[in-house]
Amino acid sequence: MKIGYPCLNHSLECKGNRTFRLHSYSEDKIKQTIKNNLDCLFCILKFNLNNDILFFRISSDIIPFASHPICTFPWQNYFSNHLKEIGRFIINNDIRISMHPDQFIVINSLREDVIKRSLTEIIYHNEILDLMGLDSTAKIQIHVGGVYGDKSNSIKRFIDNYKSLDSSIKNRLVIENDDKSYCIDDCIGIFQRINIPVLFDYFHHSLYNNHESLHKIFESCRKTWKEKDGFLMVDYSSQNPMKPRGSHADKLDHSNFIDFIKLSKSYDFDIMLEIKNKEQSAMEAIKLLNSDKRLFTKS
DNA sequence: TCACGTCAAGCAGAT
DNA sequence: ATCTGCTTGACGTGA
């Protein structure tokens, strides 16, 4: 099991997701920003290694405007050595990597232009991971998309569009249950038709579900991840008690986390902690697991 | 130097 | 109709 957190590190001075306004785009600006972001990513990965954090989600902002037509700068060639160097560090230290394109990526949209932009964005994510030399255990997680008042047709559109993708992209794509449209059962149903691995989001599941038991979920999700996909990935978070339903917690809720681990301890999986204080939660979670190894012994 | 309006992009649900 | 939440921050103008 590996513990990770997404995109940002608040302990370090550097920011690995620096960007700029579209109207201030220039080749010089994008070059400098990417260099900054890659340097910082390397720092974050070293920080993580020093703290036994072996799972990390790379920010989609690492190459700003990568899939936008304005971006004509050949970053793939210009930074290929830099990306390869980071990739070697990742591989040599057995670090697990994921990426999560943001909410605008909807491959089952009713609008052709939205689908087209989404595919371009996914291709960009795939390029980053390829240029780092990572294998197909490095994943790109997306949601199924919109429902548009007709779930079965919307699922069919997802499947049709998925089938048209290049196999190198299919090797990395996984789907994740969301908090209002597609629950774990929906995702498993899609897996049964196109064999796409299902990433389990525990917090989303608590907000939107078919009352599936946690054991049944782990059992069925695990089977969707083949040898080439690596261990099942799981996103973990809890409700922020001060904010509206669906808001992620500011800090790790120790008792909620321990309850979750107790229920799921017999399965092999990697956990991404989607909690606002980022590496802080990851370090706490690792400490909790180490302080009570029994929590984590397979039964 | 700092506040704060705004930032490429979609969707659903609440108000 | 407008706002919020999603990996939510961070940019950058104007004072």
C-alpha cells in the first residue's frame, strides 16, 4: 500500500502548478513556467520520498494551456530530457503516479467541440506520462461525464467514444465514481462492457451510492485492475463539517480514516488522500498506519 | 505591497 | 437565473 496526495505541497517554497493568464501567453513565459513547474515537481517527489510518501498526483497545470490552440511551443521536445530525468527518479524509487484531468473533460458530452477538447487534453496527459517513461500503472483518472437526463444513452456515448481512442491512451485511462451522476455500480457496469479499470472514490461513494457494501466494492473494483494496471487506486476523503455537503475536509479525520482502513485492510490498494492540507495528511496517515500495524495486517 | 476580481474549458444540484 | 463544488488556487491589475 502506498499513501499519496494530489498536486500541491504546502511545506515547500516552490509551486509546481504555476500558470498565467491566457492573454499574457508568450513562448518565453510558458518556457519559464514549465521549467519552474518541473523543477518543483522534482522537489516535491524528493520531499515525498524522504517522508515515505510513494504515491503522487501530478497537477494538470504542469504544462499550462498544453491542449489550447495558443500553445504552439514544442514543450515535448524542449523538456524531454527534464521529463525523462524525473521519470527515472520515479521509476528508481518505485513511486506510483496518477493524473486527474479536471471537470471540463467530458468525453460523453452532447457537444462535439467539448468531446474534441477533452480528447486533446487527455492526449496531453498521456504525453507527459509517456515522456517520463512511465508504464501503464501510471493512470489518468476521469469521470464518466454528464447524464443529460438519459443515463443509458449517456453511458453508451461514453463507451462509443472510449472505443475510438488510441490503445496507448486506453492503457492509462480509468474511471472514477462521482458524487452525483455515476456511482460504483454504474462504473462496474461500464467495465463489464469495455474493460476499463474502476478507481474507487470512498467519499463520493458516501454521497452517492446503490448501498453496495464496502467489501463487495473492493472485491469488484479490484478485479477491474489487471497486472499491467498495477494495484487498485482509491481516493479517500471525508466531509468538511463546516461546509456544504460534498466539500472535502481540511484535515485528516483520524477516526474516519481508521474506520475505513479497518474495513478495507484485507485488500491491496494505493490511497490518494484528497484532503486540503495535502502532505500533512499523508504524513499523519502513514504515522497512523505505522503506529498500529495490526490495523494493516491482512486477516 | 496588498486586496480582490477574475481566470480556457462542463455539469448537476441547491438557492 | 445565479451560485457552488468539483484537485481550488493563483494571476495580475490597480491603488
